[in-house]
Amino acid sequence: MPLHPEIATFLATLPPPPEGPLDPVAMRAAEEAHVPPVEERLPLHAVEDLTAHTASGDVPVRVYTPTAADRHGLLVYFHGGAFFLGSLETHDHVARSLAKETGLKVVSVGYRRAPEAAFPAGLDDCHAVTRWAAEQGESLGWDGTTLALAGDSSGGSFVAAVAARAHDDGFDRITHQVLYYPSLDLDFDEDRYASLRENAVGYGLETAGLKPFNSFYLDSGADPADPLVSPVKRKDLSGLPPALVVTAEFDPLRDEGELYGRRLRQAGVAARVSRYEGAGHGFVQHFSRLPEYHRVFTETRDFLTRH
């Protein structure tokens, strides 16, 4: 199907990509400027900013409690943003929708970002907060059942990497991994995936922009050959948690996400790949207000319930 008309209309209003080096500080400020005030956000039973004291250091987290129940399952959420953009604020609406639709208490992680924090700082923060959430289960009101990970784009990369790292460390409390249009292969050779060619231009995220957008992360020491940087390169995916991999029809990253899902199934992991037609990269963050894309949250709920 064609690109969704509302997405196409929005993309037509965007200015051309900036010329010259990217300015992460200015780009973050521009992103934050579009965050709605608190009173206009989806209401929940409670939203609280905390500091997670972890082996990785003190990490800011935002905890979303959907109902007044004493105990909930937990979902630890890693926002996207090419490892240098995104924040607790820019993805607040995603975390709120996840809490409301899944009924889980969501812990959103304000991990350190490139270029100021070199690899593996952000990954370390996400891994450490996941462990912290389990260790602090009593104070967080965890019911001891679900401990899911979810993330979009680069946050999806962190989901896969944390799940693999936890498995290797013998930490077996993670029950699910949910990846929205994940960035799983930072080798951007266009011959690797057809979607890098088919969706190269005109859909928001462009193939030519992948290298400069991810350069802050790669230049900080992240090696695309490292499976913790490019999780699809991990040789053995057996023993990982059940996965929901959501992809977008018009996303250059579509095929690497779908390959990850296939490889998980081949390794004996329960994995569902769900492609959203008419959507481009970033649709959960930018277009989940549209009914056909808001269902990603109920699909996430159904996946967590089934597995």
C-alpha cells in the first residue's frame, strides 16, 4: 500500500536535511521544543521521576503506574534517537501509552547518550537499570511476573543487546523483548538489505542519513561488527526471551528487523514479526495517534499476555 496520507503530508512539510556537521545539542533542543505540556499528556494513576542507583552509576528513570493496584508487571523502556537524540521527555507519550494499554508499570530509562558518553555507556545504563528494576521489585510494586524490555529504533538495539547480555550473565528474569523498527545492524552497506535501497529516499529516515546520524555512536567506539552494537550479528540467539519485532513497510531498517525475527525463530525462540503497512520509521513515536498505528500498543499487550 502507499505511504499513509497523513505521514506523506507531514513529510512534505519538512525542511531539507541540514548541510554540514550535525549539532547534537541544537537537534536535542529542537526535539524538546515540541514536547507538549504535562497537562496535555495522557493521564495515568501516577508518574514519578526517580534515580536508579546502579552498578553503572546513577541513572534517571521515569516510572509510569497505570492503575491503583498494589502490584504490576514491569516493562523497562529504552527510547530511540540514533543513540544521541531522544529523552524521557520526547518519548513520554510512548511510555504513557505502553503503561495504559499493557497495564504494566513502565520504567523509562534516561540513559547516557553519544557523543558525550562513549560506547558502551548507554548500553551499560540500560542493562544496569533492568537489573535494578528486578532488585528493587518490592519498592517498585513489581508482582514478580512480567519483566519485559521494549524500545524503538536505537532503543530496540539496546533491547536486543541487553537481552543477550543478560542471558550471557545468567540473569534470567527478562520475560519478553519488544522491538519497534529496531536498528540492529550498523553496517549500512546498501547491498546487505533490499529495504536500504527500496526505501532509500522520501520516507523520512533516508539511507544516506544513517551513517551521519549514527556517527556519534560509532565514533565513540561502537564497532558495527560487535554483536552488542549490531545484535543481528550474534551467532547464537537460542535461549533469548520471546520477541515481538515491529517493522514499517517504508523503513530502510525494515529488513534487518525482520531478519532478526526469522533468526530468533530458527534458534527456537518464540518470535513474532509484525510489519505495519503504509508506515515509515518512527511511526510509534510520531504517528501512534492514528488508529491504525495506535494498535501497536494493544498488539504489544496481546503479545505479552500470550507469552
